[in-house]
Amino acid sequence: MSSFSMPFNLIFFLSFCFIPSSHVVSSPSSITSIEAEALLKWKATLHNTSQALFSSSWVGSNHCNWTGITCDGTRSVTNLSLPGYGLRLRGTLDSLNFLSFPNLTWLHLRNNSLYGTIPSHIGNLSKLIFLDLSFNSFSGIIPSEICLLKSLELISLEANKISGPIPRNIGSLSSVSNIYFFDNNLSGPIPSSIGRLHNLFRFDLHNNLLNGSIPKQVGMLRSLYLLDFSVNSLTSSIPPSIGNLSNLVYLYLYHNHLSGSIPMEIGLMLKSLSALQFSQNNLSGVIPISIGNLTSLQTLFLYENSLSV
Ligand SMILES: *[C@@H]1O[C@H](CO)[C@@H](O)[C@H](O)[C@H]1NC(C)=O
Ligand SMILES: *[C@@H]1O[C@H](CO)[C@@H](O)[C@H](O)[C@H]1NC(C)=O
Ligand SMILES: *[C@@H]1O[C@H](CO)[C@@H](O)[C@H](O)[C@H]1NC(C)=O
Ligand SMILES: *[C@@H]1O[C@H](CO)[C@@H](O)[C@H](O)[C@H]1NC(C)=O
Ligand SMILES: *[C@@H]1O[C@H](CO)[C@@H](O)[C@H](O)[C@H]1NC(C)=O
Ligand SMILES: *[C@@H]1O[C@H](CO)[C@@H](O)[C@H](O)[C@H]1NC(C)=O
Ligand SMILES: *[C@@H]1O[C@H](CO)[C@@H](O)[C@H](O)[C@H]1NC(C)=O
Ligand SMILES: *[C@@H]1O[C@H](CO)[C@@H](O)[C@H](O)[C@H]1NC(C)=O
Ligand SMILES: *[C@@H]1O[C@H](CO)[C@@H](O)[C@H](O)[C@H]1NC(C)=O
Ligand SMILES: *[C@@H]1O[C@H](CO)[C@@H](O)[C@H](O)[C@H]1NC(C)=O
Ligand SMILES: *[C@@H]1O[C@H](CO)[C@@H](O)[C@H](O)[C@H]1NC(C)=O
């Protein structure tokens, strides 16, 4: 009699403790059930209207076919992709335990109604390639742990309410090719470590509260195609090293407090330039004749400065 009741009690105990949802039936110790539980735990903290979005799509024992989830061959989550559509997700990331997703490469939550801070344990997503949290209401600072993400190719945090500095160590993002931080409240300097971002293609910091000077190390970003530091509070002169960016097509520095003269290197070397917008600064001196040699130029905005010809 007792030899039968013991295992029954044990099974009951296990299922009660480790399996919060009757839909999750894989082994408690397996990585895939840890992931499924972490997803359900996060879902449970979202506002009730957002939970309703998942009522028919995050059910069943196979979390790999839940809406927005993609897995690898071992049924471990690689993609969490829930960009906003219709009714947006409302809630925070506080209860999304990133430590549960060792194989996540793609985190795409653009255009929802997520708020709160970006958790520092995002730095534990060591395989992350694509991070898009743009068009939400995230606040607080960019955690410096984000600089641990050596595989990251895109980081998109634009159109939030993020404040504080750009992490000093941002130059550690050795694979990054697109940085979008525009339309936030970032303040302080542009770190000189950016000089190490050799794969950077688009670098967009416009409409923040950044101050200090443009670091001369910007000239080391040889792959750059778009550079947008406009609508900030940058001071000092434009570093001549910007002339090293021979692949640059879009160069926007308007609406800052930049002074000094326009480096002639810009006209001599940036042969691919299509847009050059330096308006609303405090630039002085003569407009370099070399600008006239930029035959691809389509927009040249220099108004509201103290330039002469
Ligand atoms: C969500 O909760 C509010 C109260 O907090 C309630 O009025 C509303 O009916 C709930 N909506 C859903 C879809 O459950
Ligand atoms: C998900 O997988 C289950 C079987 O595990 C299947 O019954 C269901 O139709 C699948 N859902 C989708 C959306 O593919
Ligand atoms: C992750 O999602 C993106 C776009 O939704 C897709 O391009 C990519 O192939 C996905 N990765 C995997 C491993 O499914
Ligand atoms: C966000 O989604 C809404 C639809 O819900 C769409 O109209 C809007 O264009 C999207 N915005 C962005 C920036 O993707
Ligand atoms: C997923 O992550 C786990 C834990 O780090 C690892 O053991 C497993 O090999 C990974 N799977 C793949 C396909 O990389
Ligand atoms: C998570 O990252 C922190 C550093 O930010 C590190 O100290 C910790 O060991 C990591 N944890 C795991 C489980 O990888
Ligand atoms: C930036 O901060 C100011 C004042 O603190 C606030 O009024 C404004 O809405 C914020 N902007 C963004 C994009 O967060
Ligand atoms: C930048 O602004 C901060 C306040 O937000 C100030 O403390 C700092 O001195 C400023 N730096 C420069 C170089 O103007
Ligand atoms: C970048 O430009 C500066 C100033 O024009 C020049 O002195 C420097 O040698 C250049 N650096 C490289 C790596 O080409
Ligand atoms: C603009 O620069 C001149 C020197 O060229 C300086 O006297 C003036 O104070 C500056 N104005 C502003 C608004 O920075
Ligand atoms: C402009 O280009 C012409 C032809 O390549 C060259 O002779 C001239 O020196 C250039 N002028 C300037 C100011 O760069």
C-alpha cells in the first residue's frame, strides 16, 4: 500500500512545484521547459489586455510554435519577435529572465507600449545579434552591460525616454553595424571608444541632449554610411578626421553649438556625400571651395551660422 502512495505523492509534489501551467509537460530540468516557463512568467506580468493577445497563441506544449517564438534544432529559443501590431504589448521587461535564454539571437519588441528600465542582465544574452526595443516608453539609462554583447549587429533604442550617458565602453560592440539611439534624452559626451567600431554603417544619435565635442576618433569609422549627430548640444569644432570617412553618404550635424571653420577635408575627400547639413550652429570662416567638388551632393544646408564666402 505505502509502496504505491509514495511515488504518487512524489509525482504530485514535482508537478505542483515545477510545472505552473498544465500546458507545459516537458521535463522540469530541460532547458526548453525553463524557457517556456520564463515566457509564461513574463506574460503573466503584462497588462491584462496584452495577455489576451496570447490567449490562443501561447498555448500548447510546443512553445517553439507560439506566436513570435523561433527555436533552434534543440528546441531552444533563438527568436523573440513581437513587434507591435494593433493592440500593443503593455508592461515591463523586469520579469523576463534573460538568463533563461542562452541561445537568443533576436529580440524584436519594436513599437509596443513597454516601459520601465532596460534590465542590466540583457548583457547575459551573449549570442544576441539583433536588439530592437525602439518606439516604446523605456526610461532609465542604457545599462553598461549592453557592451558585453560582442555579437550584436543592430541596436535600436530610438523613440523611447532613455536618459543618462551613452556607455563609455560602447566601443566594445565589435560586431555592431547599426546604432540607433535617436529621439531619447541621452546626455553627456559621445565616448571616444566609438573609434573601435570598425563595422559601423549607420550611427544615428539625433535629437538627444548630448554635449562636449565630437571625438576625433570618429575618423576611424571607415565603414560609415550615415552619421547623424544633429539636434544635440555638441560644442567645439568639427574634427578634420571626419574627412577620413570616404564612404559617407549622409552627414547631419545641424542644430548643435559647433564652432570653428568647416574642415576643407570634407570637400576634398568625402566624394560620395549626398547630404551635408551643418545649419543652426556657430560655424565661422569661409565655406571651403572644395565643397564645390562634391558632385553627388543633393542637399547642402549651412544656414544660421556665421560663415562667409
Ligand atoms: C483588465 O482589468 C481591468 C481592471 O483592472 C478590467 O476592467 C478589464 O475588464 C480587464 N480586461 C480584460 C480584457 O480582462
Ligand atoms: C503548434 O504545434 C501543435 C502541436 O504541438 C499543433 O497542434 C498546432 O497546430 C501548432 N500551431 C501552429 C500555429 O502551428
Ligand atoms: C528571427 O527572425 C527574423 C525576422 O523575424 C528572421 O529573419 C530570422 O531568420 C529569424 N531567425 C531564426 C533563427 O529563425
Ligand atoms: C506602430 O504600429 C502602428 C499600428 O499599430 C502603426 O500604425 C505605426 O506606423 C507603427 N509605428 C512604427 C514606428 O513602426
Ligand atoms: C543552447 O544553450 C545551451 C546552454 O548554453 C547549450 O548547452 C546548447 O548547446 C545551446 N544550443 C545550441 C543549438 O546552441
Ligand atoms: C551575467 O552577467 C554578469 C555580468 O553582467 C556575470 O557576472 C554573470 O556571471 C552572468 N551570469 C550568467 C549566468 O551568465
Ligand atoms: C526629456 O526630458 C524632458 C524633461 O525632463 C521631458 O520633458 C521630455 O519629454 C523628455 N523627452 C523624451 C523624448 O524622453
Ligand atoms: C554636459 O552636461 C552636463 C550636465 O548635463 C554637465 O555637467 C557637463 O559639464 C557638460 N559637459 C560639457 C563638456 O559641456
Ligand atoms: C584621419 O584624418 C586625420 C586628419 O585629416 C589624419 O591626420 C589622420 O592620419 C587620418 N587617420 C587615418 C587613420 O587615416
Ligand atoms: C559663436 O562664436 C563666436 C566666435 O566665433 C563667439 O564669440 C560667440 O560667443 C559664439 N556664439 C555662440 C552662441 O556660441
Ligand atoms: C576640384 O576637382 C578638380 C578636378 O578633380 C581639381 O583639379 C581641383 O583641385 C579640385 N579643387 C578643390 C578645391 O578640391
